[in-house]
Amino acid sequence: MLQLSYLGIAFAIVFYFVFGICVRLMALNDHTRNKARLAILITSFTIVTMSSLFAGLLNLNREKFILGVFFILISVTVFIILAAILIELHHIKTKVKMRRFMVLFDIVDRFINEGKTRDEILSYLVEIQKLTLKEARDFLDFISDPTNYKFLSDVNEKIHEAQILGRSK
């Protein structure tokens, strides 16, 4: 069983290098290449975490305390790195959703100021922006509330000011 844990660690290392080289040699665009690299990294780190944890526990069970503690420390370290990567991915995904929300608010606000009807705006959100009908209705209901609208308008104004200042530098 202990050899299986060692084999798992070795497999993760070989997996990382072999597939990393394969992705580098493939003719992929940057987005796809980065997604593949991330998947390889997460898979390798997960395998190393699990294998080194089991190796550490098995070594402790066989009263090889130094090896057991060493492998458990490796497992904890790799797990912390993996958790940091996953948390950062979550933050990036949240930021992207917030940006998209503010862009949609800006567009819908412009449509409202142009005098477009709610049905025309719903049609735009569903057909062009690919929102579901429920998402589009919820979005319109949310920004129709005067308090929310005022807050989003203020935030949008600050974003535009920051963009203008950023362009002038």
C-alpha cells in the first residue's frame, strides 16, 4: 500500500511534466492553453496531496515518524497552495461576473434613457446577451428598484471617472 502512495506521487510529477510539454507543443490559442495548464496543475496537486497524505499516514503507522511527518508536511503544503489557487480562481470569476453586471447595467441604462420599452430590453438581454428569461427579468426588477438604481448609477459614474483618469495618464 505504501508503494502505491509513492507511485501516486511519482505519477503526479510525471503527469505534470508530460502533459505540460504536450500542451506546450500543441497548436492552441492562449485561452485554451492556459485552461489546459490549469487543469494539469490542479490535477497534479490533488494527486500529490492525496498520495503524500496516505504515504505519511502509512509511514506513521509503520513507526517511521520522520518519513510520516515529512509526507504529511508535503501534503499540507501542497493542499494550501491548491486551496490558494482555487480561492483566487473564485475571486477572478466573481470579478468577471461583476464587470459583466455593470456593463449590462450601463447598456440597459442607456436603453432606458433612449425610451426603449421593457419588452425591447428583455428581448435584447435574452437574444443578444444570452441571459435566460428569468435572469433577464430578475436583472430588470433589480435595477428598477430606485435605491438599487441610484447605487448602481453612482458606481457606474465612478467607474467612468476612473476610466477617464486612467486614459489621461
